[in-house]
Amino acid sequence: MSTTEPFITHALPDRGIDLGLDSRMQVRYDISEAEFHTFFSALKADATLQLLQEHTIGDNCYATFLQSERLLHVSYTAHSSTVRLVTDQTDRFSVPPLDPAPFAAVTATTLCVLSPDYTHREITDGNGMSYAIILPDGRYILFDGGYTQDTERLYRFLADNNRHPDGKIVIAAWIFTHSHMDHLGAFRAFAKSHAADVVLESAIFNPTLPVMFPRGKGYSAYLTETVFEDLALFGDVKCYRPRTGQIYRFCDITLEMLYTHEQHLPVTLPYMNDSSIVCRLTANGQTVLFMADCERSISDFICDMHGAALKSDVVQVNHHGYSGGTVELYSHIAPAFSLWPTNQVSFDLRVIGQKYQFIGNAVESDKYLYDTLGREHCIVADGPAKLFPLPFSSLDDATCYTYPEA
């Protein structure tokens, strides 16, 4: 590559791979690190582009620019010598929260392990995922929320543990990792029953298209279509479309996007789970890596992409411990604690290293993680909700919240 002009031309939003909702991507292969930095320097020198942020993860480089009414995200993946250029329209998706406003701390930053209601399905199924972060200013960040049956449990938790100084339940961001209803069913019902009871400031999600999956296998259009109707029930909600390498800031925490599905394109994603957002939260020096439902192919992909840079203090186990995790992945992360978004019965079965009806390809990795950490460092999302101030060093650091009887 002798010039940056082809990159700049092909970054136009009407060219390249359709990502849906007026977003586009161009991919360039066999780009050396020197060529990328020459191109990147040219972008930074372009007077029409405002550099919003740049970030590195291991040997990979990322940057987000603003140009008029569009966002331009640039990524360079060193192991594959690949440059991706993604454009998003700001009339659909807002500029990421880069510099949080000053805040008064009223509480400790807290990781909340919420417990879905597992009784409506076969007990060893153990799906459903719901986590919350209590920010120091009393607002919440939510991850997914669980099934429709978990709606009232989620609302009661938010109301009973609310620490916002004016008494309002304020959700700074609701993160939808991917479009499966054991993760988003609660939000859909929550929007219809409790939108007037809370303030929802923003939502973070990355829509997909049917063409991204083999013959549209397992496709759900919820995050591409219906979610906007549900978000409108809350009023003026900012929508953020995350890109790999971006940093989102809320109060004193950061969310670092380690994988968003366009990094895998134009190769089709095997399954909807593989469109999961993978992000790492950092608060008070402790890191928590959320893997959502990423399957094995994406675990391998992420290991190739980030390697040792995946190191984190806490990991949320892939796909409820059912499938997706690998020994290589958990070896790179080398966590001190693991979060298991499943019930106790399923956890006890999944860590013994044997197949049963509701376990997929994670037999080896589940046992590896359990044997490496020990039961006392495995946090299962069952029973009372568990609230861990960050940083924490023991399960004894948690306080418990018992859900009211239905």
C-alpha cells in the first residue's frame, strides 16, 4: 500500500459491507503495522475528522473519529494484519460517553450478581443472565436482565437497592449483549410495565442482520427493529453502538470493548451467541470480563486477537457454562474469580467434567476453571442476589439481598 487515499475513499458510508441501520464497514487485509500508522497519521491530520479517542489492546490499535454527522471507527488487528473501517450515523447512534461529568460519590461501586428465576424451565437448563453495577453516584449499569419471568425480580432489586440521592431509579446504561430472550426477555417486559418508574439514560447494543449468519440460522431481529419501540417507552434514551477497542466511561468506571461482531465479518457468524458483546469493566483497579454467550469459535478468535491482553481479575463464564469456554481462553484471562450465570444445580453438574443433557462443549473448560480456582472463587447466580464492593477479595465481602416472595 503506497497511499492512504484508497482507505479514505472506501470509508464512505455508502460503500462496503452493510452492518444494518445505515452502518457500513470496509476491510483491508495484509496491511503492515507501518502502513497502518502512516494511514492513521493521515487520518489524524485530516481537518474534517475530530479524533474522539484512541486505544490499544496488546498489539492492536483502535480509534474513533467524528466527521460531521457520522462516526468513523478504525481498527488494526495485528495478528491478522487487517484494518477495518466502520461508519455509524449519529442520527441513529450517539457519540460514546468519553468524559463523564463530575459526580459526588454517595456509595461504593458495586458488582451485583442477580439471580434469575430458573423454575420455569427444566432445572438443569440453567440459562438466563442478569448483572448490575451500582455506580458511585447511585445510578445503575445493567447487563441483560434475564427471561420475561425475571422482570419483577429485577425491578424489586433496583427499587430496594436504590442509592440515588433524589430517590429516582436511574439506569445510566442498559447493555444488551445479544438478541436472545434468556437475556432480553426481562427488558422487553420491563419496558412495558416499568418504563414510567425509572430513568433510562442510554442503551448499548450492536444489531445484526440475517446475512451475517449461515442461511440466517437462529436469527433474531429484536435489536435491529423492535428494541427501538421498547426504548421509546422510556422517553429520550441515547443509543450507543459499540465497536471493538472503544472505551465507555461512567463515573469512575470504564467499559472496554474487547469484541463486537463486525470484527468477525465478512466471515459469517456461526450462531447468534457469537454476536455477543465482550467487554471488560474496570473499577478501583479491579477488572471484570463479561463474555456473555460467546461460543468456542469466538473464544478462539478472541484468543488469537488479544492473547495475554485478556488478563482480568474476574471472568463471567461463557454461555452459562453450557458451551463456548475453552481452556486456552481461561488460561489467558487467568482470573481470581469466576461468575457463573446459571443455577446451583447446573453449576454442580457442569464442573465435574462429564456430559449430561444440558451441557455442550464446555466440559473440559468448566472443570479446568473450577479445579484452578476452587469452589470458593466461583460465584453462582442463584439464591439471594450478591453485592460485591469493587474491589473485592473474597465471597465473604458480599452482602446479600433476598428477593421478596412473588
